[in-house]
Amino acid sequence: MALIGHGKIIQKEKTKLVSPAVTDPTFDETFTFTLASSMMEQSCVIVSVCGRLSSGRRAHIGYVSLGPPFFSTGTGLEQWTRMLSVPFTKIGKWHALSIWSKKDSSHNLNECNMF
């Protein structure tokens, strides 16, 4: 997970590892980022989910972007808007992952090294 502002990583966090035997993992973790109100329209949070291929290499599974309309749509935009409307309140939301595509990133999609 990374907080992006003005196109640069401001802060990043990693979640706990999930056992490889789990076929339908649930990530229920809380992250707190402090961001100046003047940065809200130029920032977003990217949550990237990675897994292991049968070869043992890490690979992107998908991602969700939380942020203003320029960065996010759907549930990512909904959660961002709700977080801004009630600051300092824990706001949880389920998100479907989007799939990485070559047009989304110049990174090697077979490697999970974005952050």
C-alpha cells in the first residue's frame, strides 16, 4: 500500500503475510496516513495485492486506487469521499481488485516490486 502525492510515493506500508494455503484471503488491516488538506486533490492511496506463482516468483494479482476522481472511480472514489467527510473516523469498505495491464504501468507485470 502506498500513499502517492504529486506523482511520488510519500509513505508506504506492507500488510501481514497470508498463509499460502488460503484460497480466499481476507485483508482486514488498518492503515493511517497523515496528509495535509492542501494535498487531498493531488493524492491517492494505491493498494497492490501480490501472490506467488508456481515458479516461486512474486506477481501482481490486482490493485485498488482510493482517491479523488482523477485517480479513482467506483468504490475507491466512494471510500475516499466518505473518509474526507468524516475525518479521524475509521472507514472500512470492500473493494474488487482491478487487474494490472501494460497500459496501467511501465513496471514488469510479472514482478511484484512496484512499491
